[in-house]
Amino acid sequence: MDLDCAALIIDAGGILVDSCYYYNLRCSGGGSNPAALAHSGDNHDGVGEGFNETIIVDLDALPRSVACV
């Protein structure tokens, strides 16, 4: 089984600002840091223990306009 992880960045008005997933490994969320969110890359086979795909979120790097990830 192959499950993919993704993160959507939404502003206070409910507008999609940016997204981070296996085809967009790094995103800024509209801020100046291009790696505010960083995806570990796609795992196609699901082999291995634990989590094979992760997204690291640097909350301090996101602009204040971001309401939720």
C-alpha cells in the first residue's frame, strides 16, 4: 500500500496559499524561507518500519498570515 503525505497552507481568509507534497518538496507558505515546509520525498513501495514519508514544518519561518497547516 502506498499512502502519500501532503500539507496544505491556508491563510486566515481560508485561501490555499501553498502546498507541500511529493512533487513540491519544499515550500515557503508565502514567506521568504523557501523551506518552511520540507517533504522527505516519495516512497513508492511502502517497505520499511514506521513512517516512510514525513514533512518537517518550521513554524517560525511561516508568515503570520498563515492560519493553519
